[in-house]
Amino acid sequence: MALRMSFNNILSAILGYTELSLDDVPPESQVWHNDSQEVLRAGMRGRDLVQHILRFSRHTEQSTSAD
């Protein structure tokens, strides 16, 4: 559980700072804007993956305790 929380904290910082940078980067700056969007998408995929792993581990724990 602690590892998941640490990973979520790291992802939260990445997502938060990327969102802040997108506010400062003008959309006309295609390279920076597109790169920032990619970082944001990757961070969201990472966040979703952590949630998927958590659901899987809970399911596994429940299955093991039922045996």
C-alpha cells in the first residue's frame, strides 16, 4: 500500500506541474504545448495503471482470504 501511495504522490506532482505549465505555455508554441500534453497523458495513464493494480491486488487478497 505504501508503494502505491508513493507512486500516486509522484504522479500527482507530475500531473499538477504539467497542468500549471500548460497554463503558461501559449497554444501557438506547438512543440512545448504538444510535449506538455504528452506528459499529461502519460501521467494519467500511470495514474490509471496504479488504480488497476490496486483493484487487482484487492481482488487477489479477497480470493486468497476466502480459501
